[in-house]
Amino acid sequence: MTVGIRFLQQLFLLVILFQLEPRVADSNNIIRCIDEEREALLTFKESLVDESGVLSSWGPEDEKRDCCKWTGVGCSNRTGHVIKLEIQPIDFDSFPLRGTISPALLKLHDLRHLNLSFNDFSGSPIPEFIGSLSKLRYLDLSFAEFEGPIPSHLGNLSALQHLDLSLNHLFSAGNLDWLSHLSSLTYLDLGSNNLSRSTDWLQVVGNLPLLTTLYLYRCHLPPIVPLSLSNLNYSTSLQFLELSENNLTNSIYPWLFNASSNLVLLGLDSNLLRGSIPVAFKHMVSLSFLGLASNEFEGGVPDFFGNMCSLTMLNISDNKLRGHFPELIQNLSSGCTKNSLEILYLSSNEITGSVPDLGGFSSLKELYLENNRLNGFTNNSIGQMSKLRTLSLNGNSLIGVISEAFFSNLSSLTTLNLADNNLSLEFSNDWIPPFQLNFIHLRSCKMGPHFPKWLQTQNQVKELDISDAGISDTIPDWFWNQTNEPFVLNISNNQIQGKLPDLSMRFDTSGSGIDISSNHFEGPILALPTTATFLNLSKNKFSGTMSIICSMDGNNLLYLDLSSNFLSGRLPGCWMQFDGLGILNLANNNFSGNIPDSIGFLRNILTLSLYNNSLTGELPSSLKNCSQLRVMDLGNNELSGEIPPWIGEGLSKLVVLSMTSNKFHGNMPFQLCRLAYIQVLDLSLNHMSGIIPKCFNNLTAMTQETSSNPTISIDYYFIVGGGTATALGRYSSSYFENVLLTWKGNKYRYKNTLGLVKILDLSNNKLGGSFPEEIMDLVGLVALNLSRNHLTGQIRPKIGQLKSLDFLDLSKNLFFGGIPASLSQLSGLSVMDLSYNNLSGKIPLGTQLQSFNASVYAGNPELCGLPLPNKCPNEDSASGQGRDDANTAEDEDEDESITLGFYISLILGFFTGFWGFCSAILVNSSWRRSYFNFLTGVKNWVYVTVAVKIDKLKRRFRN
């Protein structure tokens, strides 16, 4: 009996083991995959769009039947069940998965690990069924473009230990109490989502007893009410806490300094913390990484930082720290921190003084001191810091000569940034540096006139910036023939000569960037790097055509500037291969012919400048497809035809539109009134006729008096080096728009202040009709030029509403009537021209209009009054004679009425009033004080008013 039972038990165990063991398909292949789970995975695949073949190994074919061998699938070695699903793009160059997440995943009953990060589920909420995958311990849905509320049903995943929903477009509809059910949670990242309604986030964190990592950066966390800090459970397990970019104030301190004494990492960057750095930080004895950048901390570096023996990284950059650098650094070097500190950020503060001896920081690897007010000579003791990898001193006022001794022992140095100082680099011709640099930024450091030979020894350079370095040499062949070229090269603003070699096989790292602008390169452009992202060859002497760009792989190119050269011929017609191009500047060349239709394929173009060429023909209608355009400058060409209505309909995001100096004719389309963002509209020097549209008050940006930003810039980023495994870096940059505008009769290039300029220039056309009343609503206008047209009628009385005007030109039209009195109220008006109209009457009185030269009123014979020499009729001698006769009669009547009694009464009245007033102020002290204060105030008011008027008149006459 016992033997039989034991036999049955063993038989039963064998049956179970047979079911759990991998099943043999043939002698060579063992299939562990459960059929039901394989079908579920194939259903999951069908719901996705896989353009890069991430799931190419998945399939129903016999050779692919084992789903445990599929990409991203992990199975249990014991049971064969799918326990892990990790589906991500192959690399940065591949397309992410799109589509929807199929509920077929519910059939993966043993799934413990799910990672769908870095995909694109745009517009989709996180599926509700994920809350039913009850065995999940790891869930990562970050950077996947999910939208909608953060689902509370995730609180059902009671076994979850790791949850990452960061970098999506999610928001919290209310409290986060569902997180309290995840008692096993050790890692939580909700960064870059909106938690502004989650007022209970502090309570929830306190109810997660095992939580060691909390990332809530850029979450719009609600303000902390001090009363809410009572009765909180303070977490004792937290080690990594990231709360950057949340506008947190000092009210976070009571919770923060009680939350955990075991913190290793604390990120509080980009908040609203202010005042001195709190002393309580010194109690965080385990702290290794502390980020306090981009706040409003003042004062110096506290001396307690010098005794935080575990501190390896300290970031206090971009604050308001002041003080003498040698004294600040003394606070850090006074204790054990000088032995532990490896990374120190003090950049973008207000620190002064010279760079002291830093040799005591024996472990320092990275030092960032850029954008302060450091001055004086650099200290050669830096050369003894053998572990230093990064030295960033750019953007200060350091002076002197840097020689080889400065780098004597910096064998670990990989990043050197000395840009934007007053330094000279003087090395012997045969110097061999002790380091191999990856990043070299020496802009404005004088090292010419010869091309620096020591660069020949640097064969690991990824970025090289030696712009504005006083180099007036040719580039030696060894530089172009290096086997390891930099992927970002900037040698602009020198006087480098010679021809550019064939670059098609050089700088071939995906996403590379080259800036050789403002030099003396000449000859044809032979070939350009085929996979470049950024190319600036402007302000040289290149000649020939630009057809060579058609051999490029245009998918990568974001920025192309070939302006201010001697390029000629027709524009190429291969723009369809540059669909990612954002900035195209071909201004100041000799291009001719029509603008090709393929330009309309630039659907992501933001800036298009074809200024000052010899282009002809009409604008191609395909240009209306460039709906992202913000700046379009087509001025100084020979373009013709009517201005197409689709500019206002399809290019509605335009901020700057310049079509000056062309041959456009016909009426001005009313659709231009739909350009709500336009700040510069220049249609001058054409042949347009008809009337000015009466809807210009719809130009919304011009109706606003202020601008939020002095510049018009475009931010862009690019990835260098290909996929995730080989990527060399992700870089961001900004392009600041610059436009050549006619201002006060001269042409100026606007860049740093372009965002403040609001101009309407319709001059030198054949426009007729009256001065539109609607223009008076454009109160943000800084310049208005309607000169040299056929405009008639009166100048609108409401012109005084344009209080931002600095420039007004209405000359050479047919305006008649008087000059509106409100024009004298434009106190900021520095240039005005009303000449050669049919204006009449007296020039309104006011220092503004009288301060202009008489020439601004010339050609209006009916005008009178200052500053013109001709007086008005009521001021001439004829009317003066009648006034003299009346005055004589009045004098005679007055003489008859003056008698002896009149003089006696006058004297008595004077003495009575004078002594009565004096007695009153002698007796009453408060009256006396008030009276003399009044006299003092009158005197001061008269003095200030006269001084201001005199100064203003001096400025006017100078202008």
C-alpha cells in the first residue's frame, strides 16, 4: 500500500515535471514557449506599427515558434512562462513603436517585468487593463508619449517594486492615495508629468515604507502649506530624492530636513529657494550628490560644506552667490570635503577674484566656474591636479598668457573650456600635451596667427571650437586628414584662407556640425559631409553653384547657412530630401531663376532667407506647405506677380515677413490680416496698388505694446553618433533670427533686439485711398512708414494712440488738412517726416513737433508755425496792427480810470495784506513750515522740469 502510494506520487510528480519541462520539437530545437502566450504576443505585435523591425524576430513560422527567443521576451527557465517583456527602439536612429497596447497581454499570467519605454503611443492613455497584471514587479512606461490622467488602477499592482511613468503627458486628476497600496514600492519616478492637483504627495511618500528612490522633477508640485506638515509619516528609507524644477519655496525645508537622514542624492535645482543656504544641510551626513542650481541663494559658500565628508558632487551654479573666490574656496577646503569632492559647479554666479591654489582638492575631477566675474591671472597650481578631467573657466575676465606649465600634470584632462576671456595661449611649436582632449572650447583665446600645431597630437577630439582666435593661416593638410575628426567643428571669425577640400568622406559621424563662417575661404564647394546636421559656411568667398548639396543625406540636416558668398546659378530642386531642415539662409549671393517648387517640401522650415539675390518669377504655390515658417525674407530680388493670398492663410505663424525691393504688383490681399504673430511686415519698394486693407487691427502682435523677449530665437537639438550604444551626445542650440531692416533711412541688421521691433513698412508703392483708421489700433508699432504712395485724406486724429512710435514717415503722399494735435503727445518720436503733402494750418504746439528740423514739413506750403519760418495768419503784422489799435484804446481808458485815490488804496491794501500774511506765519508754526515747504517744492519742480526739457532738446538736436 505504502509502495503503491509512493509509486503514484512519483508518477504524478513525473507528469507535472513533464508538463513543466521544455518540450522537444526535434533533435536540435527545444521549444519552451507556451502556445497561448505565443499567440498573445503575436496579437500584441499586430496592434503595433513597427517601422524599424524591432519585432522582426516575432512570427508564427516554424523557425520562429519559440517566443522565448524573440527580441525583448524573457521566459522562466523553470516553467517556460513569459515573465519579462522589454520592447524598445533599437537605437536613436530607429523609429519607435506606434499604435496601441493590446489587452492580449493579460494572457501572460506570470508577467513580472514590463518595459515599453521610449516608444510612441501618442494621444493614448495608459491602458486600464495594466492594473490587472497582478504579478508585475517592474513597470516602465516612461518617454512613451502617453496622455491623460495617471490611472489609479495601478494601485492594484500590490507586488510592484519599480514604477516609472516619467517623461509623458500625464496628469493627476486628484490625490495620489492609490500609491499607498503599493507597499513594496522601492523606486518611483513620475517626473515631467503634472501633479499640480496632488496636494497629498508628501503624505503618500510617508506611507511607502520601503521607498528608496523618488523622482518628481518638473511635476508642478503644489505649494506646501505649513499646516499640512503636521501628523506626517516621515520616510526613513529614502536615499535618492529628485525634486528639481517644481517652483518649491523655503516651505519645503521642515519636511525635507526630517524626511530622511540617509539621503545619498538630493536634487533641488530650478526651484524658488532663496536666502542663505540652510545650515541644516550639514546634518545630511550621507549626502554624496547635492544639486541646488538655478535658485535664488545669496551670500557665500557656507563653511559647513567643508565638513561633509561623503560629498562628491556639489552644484550651486546659477544662483546669486557673491564673494571673493579665494575666500569661498577656503570654506570648502577647511575640512574633509577637500578629500571627497570630485565635481564642483559654481558657474553663473557673481563670484569675483582670481583663481587660487586648488591643489588641496586631491580628488577633484570636474571644475565648473564659467560665467562669473573672475579676473586676474590663472593659477598654474591647477596644472598639479592630476585627476582633473573637466576645467571650465569660460565667460570670465581672466587675463594673461597660458603656457605649457599650466597643463604640466593634467594627464587626465578631457574637457578644456577657456572661451570668452582675455587669454593668450603660447606654446612651443613642438609641444606635446600630456592629455588627450575630447572637448576643446577656446573661442576668443588668441593663439594665432598660425594654425595651432599641438592639435595634431589630439586624436580623440569630439568638439573643437577655436573661433575668433586670431588665426590668419591656411589649414594644414594633416588637420583634414585626421582619422578621427571632431563631430562639432567651429573655426569661424578668423582670417583663415584657402580652399575647402572634399568633405564628403570626412565628418561622417551622424549628426555632425561645422561652422567655418566669417573667414576667407574661396573657390567652389566640392562636397559636404553627407550626414551633417549643422553647416554654416557663410561670409566667405565661395563661388560656383550649390548643386552639390543634392548629394547629401538630407534627413539629418537641420541648419544650412551659405549666405554672403559669391554663389550663383539656379537654386537646386532637390529640397524634397531635406524634410527636417529648419533653417535655410542663402542671402547675399548671386542666385538667379525661379524659386523651385520643391521648396514646398520643407514642411519643418522655420527660417527662410533668400535676401539680396537675383531671383525672378512668381512665388511657387507649394511654399504655402511650409506652415511652420516664422521668418521669411525674400527682399532685394526681382520676384514678380501678385502677393499671393495663401501667405496669410497657410503661413499664419510668420513673425517676420520681408518682401521689400521686388516687382510685386496688384492689390494687397486682405488675407495678410490673418498674420496674428507678425511683428515685422515690410512690403516696401514694390509696385502694389489699391488700398491698404482695413483689417490691419487683426495683426494681434502689433496691437500689444510690449514684447516678452528681445530676441526671436529657435531652439533645436540634434543627436550625434547614431544609436543608443554608439551615441556621442545629444546637443541643443539656439538660432537667433537676424533681419536687415531699413531704419531711419539706413539699413541695419537686427538680431539681439529683433523681438522688440514692430515695423509696418508699405513705402514706395502705388497705394491709394485714405489712411486706415484700423492702423491706429497697432499701439505696439515702433516704426510706421507709408511714404511715397498716393494716400489721401487727413492724418487720423487718433494717431496719438501709437505711443510706442519712434519712427513715422508719411512723406510724399497726398494727405491734406491739419496736423493732428495728438501727434505732439508722442514723446518717444525721434524721427518724423511729413514733407511733400498738402497739409495746412498751424503746426500744433509742443516741444516734440517743434524740435524737428523744418525739412520734415517741407513741401506743405499751407503749413505755418514753428519750426517753419512762416508765421500763421493770426500771428502776422496785419492782425498785429489791429491788436495795437485795440491796445491803445484800452490804455487810454485805463489812464482815465487811474486817480489819486486808486494809488492810496493800492498802497494801503499792499501793507495790510503783506503784514497780515507775515503775522499769520510768524504766529502759527505749522503754517510757517507748510509755506516754506511749498516754496522749496516749487523751486525743485521748476529746476527739474527745466533741466529735463533742456536735456531732451539737446538729444533731439543731436539726432
